[in-house]
Amino acid sequence: MARTPRTPPLFLRPASYRQRRRRDAARLLPVVGVFLILLPVLWAPQDTFHRDTAPDGIYLFVAWAVLIGLAMLISRSLTAPEDEDDGAAPVDQDFGR
Amino acid sequence: MPFNILVLSCLAYVIFLFLVAWAAERRADRGRLGWLQSPLIYTLSLSIYCTAWTFYGAVGYAARSGLEFLTIYLGPTIVFIGWWWILRKLVRIGRQQRVTSIADLISSRFGKSNLLGVIVTIIAVVAATPYIALQLQSVTLSFSVFASPTDDGFSPPGTEATAIWVAGGLALFTILFGTRNLDAKEQHHGIVTAIAVEAVVKLVALIAVGIFVVWVMADGPADMIARIDASDIADWNLQPGRWAGLLFAAGAAVICLPRMFQVMVVENADERHLATASWAFPLYLFAMSLFIVPIAVMGLERLPSNANPDMFVLTLPLAEGQGTLAMLAFLGGFSSATSMVIVESIALATMVSNHIVMPVWLRLRPSRAVSGDVRRLVLLSRRISIGVVLGLGYAYYRLSGGSTALAAIGLIAFVGVAQFLPAMVFGIFWRGATRIGAALGMTVGFLVWAYTLFLPSFGPDAVIPAMVFAEGPFGIGWLRPRALFGVATMDPLLHALFWSMTLNTVAFLTGSLLTFPGPVERMQGAAFVRVFDTTSDSPRGWERGLAEPEDLLVMSQRIMGDEDALTFFETEAKGQGKAGYLPDPTPDFMARLERRLAGSVGAATAHAMMSQLAGRATVTVEDLMAVASESAQIMEYSARLESQQEELTRTARALREANEKLMQLSIQKDAFLSQISHELRTPMTSIRAFSEILTEGDLPPEMVANYGRIIQDEAKRLTRLLDDLLDLSVLENGTVQLNLGLSNLSQMIDRALASASHTKPERSFTIDRDLPMENIFIRTDADRLVQVFINLISNARKYCDAQYPELRISVRQKGGRVTIDFIDNGSGIPKESQALIFEKFARLTDQTRAGGAGLGLAICREVMANLGGTITYLPGQGGAAFRVAVPLRLERKAA
């Protein structure tokens, strides 16, 4: 419960700075995902008559694989044991088990 | 394949799953969780997202509308790679508040409101019916495709009969699986492990069929691409509205589906598993979808045009004569359907029992809430709910005709559960969300969904007359179910999704903006929204000292089970610096107990049950304001002070207890001294008097004999008293010699019962024993242990004041210890005396001169200490109850 009123430092040490940017990346990733997945809408495949199931399918699967790879990198770096200084409270204890 | 062999292989597969679940549960019971709680198992269990819809329906979907089926898997992918936004918070809240279901989450967020619990439960049950019907339909279809008549003329039953058998079998299986033990815990290790196994089976099956299609039937990827280009679905129609709408619906569903919530939040054992699942679950979806298009293309190319594309996964290997592969595919589809139905119906049954049955029962008979056996009721209602849920699914299957494309049915369910999304997401991010807003939003959304999508799905004239479709109810054109507000050009699914979500959100926001939340609601809102900022310390609602700890213990035992409740209370008491099983009812303790109970019966019910005992929770808006206005500095300072003060209070309490004990002991010792001198003097006086008479001589021989016997009896009494004292001092010094050996517990109890029957032989006692449990061999000093048993049984015979006295002896083995409880049905020992009974010379009543000098239990305690065990008084058992605990194997001390 100790929420100290100290003003947070204006600049962070490199380690915590990196940690924060990694979190930003984690927040950004779904936005990137939505962009990549909505991109085919712009090609408007319903208006064209060339055979686009195969190329579109390959594009979507590649984009999907890239997203998975990025998610793996980010989640690995986020869960690496690294104690940061900005307020992730300790996990609530599991009482009485 | 002959029908009967098919049924047999299904049964064999189910039995195999059952064994897996059973083995996992056993492991978990022994506390060896290990890999049962690994990120791998967690990710695989999440794969119940892929049901028969994915396994069979996705191919059909691809054959009908090209790549659109991918939205169903890309939506969840976005939600999972964006876990840092929503999922992380949900899982943290779920763990902190011990959430049991999605209904519980929404109900606790909005002030533990029962109304919301009921609304969410009803929506979830209704929305699940098409989904369960989908599973029944796919299993039934696969049976009819796969099964052939046997040689002896035993032909497969019709599809309707198959469906009812499948529904019944699944219900039975789920009940056996999910509500097997009387423990009302919400984490099911057995099921999660079985689901993980099924996840592997369906992935392997689908990939095997895919590899067969791409590398055996076609000549590798390049050839496959050429075939796709040549097929009917070479030019797919991406409709931007449907593409985005389905992405949204699938993303919402992966959070809101009751079964996904169950495995993702309720069964989550470690938050870090979510980080792994954030990429591993999308990877699983990726692998599941990879071969869908090739299978669909090959099916369209090779199979007759009237073949059902939903069954290509099965019919393609069959048509190519690959029996084994087809069997694998069949089992994969069977796995997908069974795992979904099991988890979904367990999740729904939990919601129904916690949010509908329990509250109704509490209202009907509030007095029995604390005394009746709640666990039995909970389990029974869960079992019935499972049956009802499957019955509804079957009814939907029959009503909808069982012929619709699988994907179309599944999407109806997706849009239905998406109605939880505004209440849930706003609830965890916006403190201004209120109960009334949530209730309004979900009700409006649900009604719109039912009117525009669910009811029309039965077809015109089934529920909604065809005329209403054409002209609207009462001729009001802008209320037509497929063209609300005159929007007639939209795709029906998109139309329903758009209007239900829009009206839901608008109603929710308007309701929230215009209403004022109650105190508990504001408290919960703050706790949810700021779950990462604070530890669990929210302002507390329970006032000190209103509830009797013994009543609380009795109630908790009914819900959590005797052992768990006693352990919990003992730990709490120890934390407060008290010995025994009854902690003080401090607000802290009450809050923890409530949360613990909420883990079994849901937040709203737990809160209501606690209120029965402790009176209303007293939180006022002023309390909240006070908490909020205190500056953080003061809070930290006071926190430090508080912890110091707590430490002091704890020490002071320990001191006070010790002091009280000492005082009472000193009074007792005085009393004992006078008593012991009395006890010693009475026989001495008679011995002296009679021996004086004897020395005078001149007596008839029969009188001499008589006096001699009196002298002898009195001398015996003296000796017994002195023996007891001696025994005690030997035991206390620890110089006693133990005769260690293996002996059977049952025989020891037999011996003790036989010896103790001499005490008050005129009273007839009913003895209730558990012979199978007693059959344990213990390495200990049997004579000493029997001595303790005799003492306890004779005490019960002496002091139990019930008219029809009963003694229950129950034995339990836990870890390396055996506990033996002796529980009678008398009035028990008053609370203020419980701490003293094991002290020397303590005797509760004077009216019964029972022969001893109050040394019995003191000796018992010393004996048990020498045997490496304990003897304690168990409060709250409805009579005097003693628990003897001994180690299974007593090792001789080295020293």
C-alpha cells in the first residue's frame, strides 16, 4: 500500500528506460497487427478479377508469422528477470493454500 | 468403418482421456504440480478455442468464402499479441479477486451485484446453445459420413438418434469429469491436462491431413498454389465490412467466451504463462489454419459437387482409401468437439450454480446458509446445469434443422458473447462505469442480438413469423429484424453485430454517466481499474468483532471442506499470534475469508453469506472519501506505524494470553494443592482409623477382613494417584522409555474401546467408526497411544451429556501424519475453558467426581509430545472434539 508521493525522476537509468520502451513495443504490437491484417482491404480483391487467393493467403500467413515472431521476442524480453523501479506492485499472495 | 467399431474406438479414446485426467488429478492432489502448471499446458488448454468449428467448419468456410475464415483466428491473434493491454489485467484481477467465471468478474466489478451475475449467466447460456449445437452437429455428421453398416446387418442409427446419444454421452462424461469430487474448487488440473492432450490430438490430426493433401495428393507447395489458382475459390471476395467485423467479433469472443475465460483466467496458475501464450497460442492457431485452404481446394477438386465441404477433412482421406488417416481425422474432430463441450458446460454450470441457484437458495432459507451442507447443493446444481446446457444445445440442433453451415452457427454465438465486451473492458479501464449502465447495456445488446440474429436463425415462421421479416412487427418497417432503422443492405451478421454492439455501448455509457455508483461498487471499481497500482489493500468493509469466529468456521467448513477450513483458520490464528483454530474476527481476516469463499461460490454469494453472520458490510461514501483524501505520505507513515502497532498488539496479546493462563494456573494450583491434600488425607484418615481399630484386637474375623479390604482399597487409590503424578513427571522430563513397533490402528482403537467400556458401563454409546480408513499400520508405542485413546473415550463416556450419546471416530492420513478425531455429540467444552483443559489439575466441573485428579488430558498431552504428535481441541464440531495427530513412522531420537 506504500504509495509514496515522491515525484518520479525526470530521466531514467538506461536499464529502466529500455524496460519501458519494451512495454511500449508490447502495446504497439497489436496496432501493427491490425494494420497488417487490414491492409488487404486496400487491394480490394472483390473488385479485381485476377486470381488472388494464393498471393493474399501467402501475404496473410507471412504477416501472421512475423507478428508471432515479434510477440515472442517482446514477451521474452518482458519476462526476463529484471526488477524495474517504477511501481509494478508485488503479486498478491495466495492466502492459506 | 463399421459403426460399432467406431463407437468402440470413441469409447476407448474417452476412457484414455479419463485416465489422463485422473492421473493428473492424483499428481495435483499430492502437491506435485510440476509440469501440470507449465506454460505449455496453459497454451495447449487455450486451444479449446479451436472447436469442431475449426476442425471441420473452417474447411467448409474456406470452400464457401475463401480466405475469410482467417478472421476467426486473426482476431484472437491480435488480442493475444496485445496481451499487455487487456489480458494481463484480466488475469491479474482474476487472481487477486479469486474470480470463478466471467459472470463473477462482471458481478464483482460492479459492487458484487447479483443482478449482473444473473444477466451475464443468462446471456452466456443462451449464446452457448448454438455453439454446443454446432459441436453436436459436427460429431453427428462425422458419424454419418464415417460409419458403414456392419456385416450382420447392424446399421448405424439415424442422425437424430446419433445426436441424442452424443449429447447424453457428453453430459455424462462432463459430469464425471468436472464434478467428480466434492471439493468445490475452481481449478481443474485433471480437465486442463486432458484438454491439452486433446489439443495435441486435433493439431496432429489436422496437420497430418494437410501434409497428406499437399505432399501426397499434390506435388508440394508450388503445385498446391497452382491448384489453388485453378480452383473455384481462386478469386475470393474480401468484403471490407465483414473482414473488419469478423476480426472484431472473433477478438471479442476470445475474451468473452465463458470457456475461454475459464481456461485463460480461472485456471491460470502463473501470470508469466500468459506471456508465453501471447505468442504460442497464435502459433497454434497459425498451425491449425495453415492447411485449411489446401484441404478445401483439394476437396472441391476431387470430391463430387454435392459433398458437404464441412466434412472434407474426413471425406478426403476416406475417398483416397486412407483408413488410418481418416480415423485420426475423426478422432481429431471428436477431440475438438468434446473438449469444447466439457469446458463450456463446466464454465456455464459454475455460473448457474453460483449466480442463480445459490442466491435463490440463500433468499429462500437464509438460516440454513450457515449450517446446511452447501457443497452438496453446489455440486448437485452444477450437475443438473450441465445436463440442461447440453439439452438446450440439442434442442437448438433439432430446431435449426441441423443443416446449416457450421461457421454460420458459430458466428451467432460469437456475436452473442461479444455483448459482455463493453461492460468488461470499460469496467476494467474506467472507474465511472456503473452497475446500472452495465445492466442496461448488456440487456439491450442481448435483446437486439436475439431479435436480429438468434431468433431469425431458426428460419422464418419458426419463432418470428415470416411477415415480421418482410414488413416488421405490427407493420413498423424500420423494426424489421434484418433491417433495423431501415438499414437493409447490410449483411445480416454484420447488421446484428453492428446494431447490438452500438446500442449496447450507447446504453452502457449513458447509464454510467447518469447514475451514481454505490459505495461497494466504487470500492470494487477502484480495485479493478488500479489493480497494478495497489496491492489487495482496499478499504475494508467488515467491522471488528461482530461475527463469532466459531460460526464463521462452521460456515466455512460447509463450503471449503473440513480440512481446508481448519487449516485456513489455524494459519490465520497463528498470524494473529494466537494458538488454536479460532482467530479474532478482524476486518483483515474477514476480507481474506470472504475472498477465499468467493473462490468457491462466487463473490456475490460469499458476500451475502458473510453478511448473514457479520451483519451488513459497513462501507459508507464517507469512508471512501476519507481513504481517498488522505495524502500518500500520511498513508505510508501510518502504514509503518500500523505495522509496528500490529507487531506490538500481537506481542501484547501473546503476553496477555500467557498472563491469563498463568493466573488461572496459579489459582488452579492452589485449588489442586488443597484438593490433593484432601485426596491424600481422606484415604489416609480411613486407613489410620481402621488400622487403629484393628490394633485394638477383639474383633470378629469377618469384620477384620472387611476393615482389611477397606484399608487395601484406600491404599490402592493412593497408589493410583501417586502413579499418575509419577507418570506425568517422567513424561515431562522426557526420560520415558518408548516401546516402538508396528501396530494396526484399528486394533488399537478396538483395545481402547474395550478398556474404556468399564467406565460408566450403564451408559450405552453409539460408536461411529470408519473401518477402512483405520486400517493403517503405525510405527509408534502402541500401549502409550492406546492409553491416550482410552482417556479420550472414557472422558466422552463420562462427560457427554447428550440423551443418546454418540462418539464418532474418524481417521485421516495426510502426508506422513495420521489424524484421529474423537467427536461426541454432547454440549462440548465452553470456549473459555478450551485453552485450559490440557493443563495439569484442570477439571471443568466439580459435580462429577470422576475418580482422577484432573491429570488425564495432561498426561495425554505429554504422551503425545513423546510420541512426536499432538493432541488438540477442535472447536466447531457440534460437541467435544479432540484431534490426535501422530507421525506414521516415529523414528527413535538419535540423542
